[in-house]
Amino acid sequence: MKKRVTLTFPQRSIRMPVTYRLAKDFNVAANIIRAQVAPNQIGKLVLELAGDIDQLDAAIDWMRSQNITVSLASREILIDEDICVHCGLCTGVCPTEALTLDKETFKLTFTRSRCIVCEQCIPTCPVQAISTNL
């Protein structure tokens, strides 16, 4: 099973090797999607966690016990078909190839099941056709 989570670290926990502990102690793989971590500041990580459901739940409980705020992601990428000009700029930044151009029609194709909502496509869109649900 996979879960996408956002972790917010207090300043004192910024040096904790969280992804190592997830792998070693809980057998949970952590794919880092986005990271904002700096010394003496609040840190944020967006992770895709993969593992057994019980292990994922135990890992999330452990992170919360370490004063790490864990938010389960429920947002989705939305594409406004009326605005999209199918330029393909978003396809170049999509790490999972959820956004592709159809080779025959050159129309943008969005495969929602591949999307990890990293949001890299949003600032890339020149006509602001891509957003998230809030």
C-alpha cells in the first residue's frame, strides 16, 4: 500500500534520520517528493510511503510520537480543459509521467493513478490551467 504524507518537523527534530528509521524499524520505503529542510527552521517533507498497511500505520504513529506533524494528502491535481493549450511544458517536469502528450493528437493526457501530487506542474503551466483541489 502507498500513502502520500506531508511531515512538518519542529526545529529540534530537523536532524533526525526519519527516512532511515522508517526503512530500518518499520520496513517502510520513503520516496522523497519535496523537501524544505534547513538548520534552525521548521522543516517540511512530502513523502510517498510504501509498505504493509500495519507497518505504515505504526510508522505514522511513531513519527507523531516524535512531535512530527503528519498530514495525509488528499489533494488532487486538476486540469482545466477549457484553458489548457496542450503545450506540453508540464510533461517535462512530471516525475512520474502522469502528464504526457498523445503522440497522434498532441493533446495532453493525465493519468491520475500515476500522479503523486508533487505540484511541480502547477508553476510550469503558462496559462494556469493546472491547480489542486483544496
